[in-house]
Amino acid sequence: MKRQPTIEWQVCGVCNYDCSYCIQSKVYRTGHPSPEQVEQFLTFFAGLPKRFEIKMTGGEPFAFRGFMERIIPGLVERTPHTISVLTNLSAPLAIIERFAALTQGRLGVVSASLHLEFTSPEEFVAKACALREKMDPRAHLTINSVLVPGRLQRVLSAKQLLEQAGLTMFPQIMKADGGIASYSAEDQAIIKDLVGECPTPDRANMAPSYKGRQCYAGVDYFVLLQNGDGFSCRTARRYKQGFLGNVFAGTLTPWDAASPCPYEICPCTVPANRGMIEGIAKAQRRYEEPEQESQPAAPAAVVPLSRLRAGVMPS
């Protein structure tokens, strides 16, 4: 199974939203790299031995002025890598349209987060449609939204509005205390309407467990923080494990081989959808080059809704 080498880069900590359910602690939602550090990141990316997808996260990338002033132009000019971004889509439309123009021919995924604490579905859909109109036609636009217990009826209404506009929602189970949030029976019924009976990782983030499966996190996928530290994956970083070195110190070195996943939960679908996990089919995206391998892809793992029993941790 072919993998899509991917780096998730936290380009900044600063965010213009303060969502009550944010998985990041407030202590990490501040700051950004200096201009000199941005250049060091760009030099690091330019020196990678193969083409990666650089998926930029925050904070909120567009809340950092250097993102549009230097990071996007630098990645386009100095590297061959595919450019992706996770954003709350709150930036002014003119800036979003400039991003779409700069990334023509290079854009992979725009994962736009609908945060109903800070925007209305109508405003968000209008901006998402404007982005879709301007961005590279081969790029993939997905609309994600966290399923906060007790607030799911609004998400369901927003999903219907998105679908009327030809957009698809990517629901995300809420993570809490190293596991998943507890949902009432009423919430679980709404979740079934939102995600379907057995959603695959390219349809919803159900925070599954891949414990024991061979995983290429740390090899063809890793996480970079704004301070230059690299970790094999988000969960490893949470437990202060999987440290790969530091970009600024010149010590960042990916691992040589895959290893069994040791964790009870995978809070992010990026590794699964990029083919990093044994037995999980990589999501097919138009921006990627055609598959070179002839063997059939492994079936995508499904996550039964029974995992959402109140208070039950993934196993």
C-alpha cells in the first residue's frame, strides 16, 4: 500500500478563537516562530530527500502574519512539497483568495473547521463556497466540526446547509482526558445521523485505536511544533514520547522503520488517511499522483457506533 509522506507543522500557537472544547491547552495557543526561524523551517523542508505533504496547523495559521507573507510563498518557491492547511476560515475573504491563487498547482487539502461558538453556518458556508470557487480544482476541501455533547442538533442543521451547497461535513468525535467524550443516548442517535453506521477514517474522525498495528508515524509522517521540536505523532507528543529531534538544532531525524502502535487512541485521521497504518486504506485524493502499485488497497477500517457508550474508553 502506497503511503503519502506527510508532515503536520504547527506554524504558530496563536489563535483568534478560544473554543471551549479545544484539544490544545491554552498554554500552547500562543506565540509564533521568528522570521529567522521561519527561514530555518523552509531550509529544512527544501532539504528533505523526497516530496512530502506539508499540512499546516495552529493555533490558526492565518492569524500569524508570517504565514501568508513568507511561509506560503517560501514553500511554493523553495520546495516541491504539496501544501495543505487546517484553518477556521475566519481570515478575510481577500486573504483566502490570495492563498488560493498562490497555491495553484500545489494545494492538497484545505480542512476548514466549523466552530459554531464563533461563526454562523450561513457565514461559514458562504466563505467555503468562495474558497472552493477560487482554489486549485484538484485540491480537496473538507469541512470538519467537533461533536460537542449536548450541542449536536446545531451541527446536524449545519450539515444539512453544507450539503445544500454541495459541501461535505467531516464530523469529529470530541476528545477528552486522553479518550473520547461521553454521549447521551439522544446524542448517539444524532451522531448516527451525522456519521452513518460504520464510518471510515476518510468520512469521520471517531478516534479509533490502532494499538498493535504496524505504523509508519515517525518514518513517513511526523509532527513539527513551532519551536522546531519533532514528534512521531500527536499522541506520542502528548505522552512526551516519540521525540525525533529539533529543526533549529539540526538534530531532527525520522525513524528508519515502522513499529507497532502502542497507544489506546489515535486522535487524528491524518496518519490513517495517508496510508501510515497497517490494514487501513489510504484516502484517494485528486491532487495526488496516480498509484504506482498494482496490488489492491487494504479495506478501510470501520468504527462501530457501539464505541460511543457513555464513559467507555477506546480499546
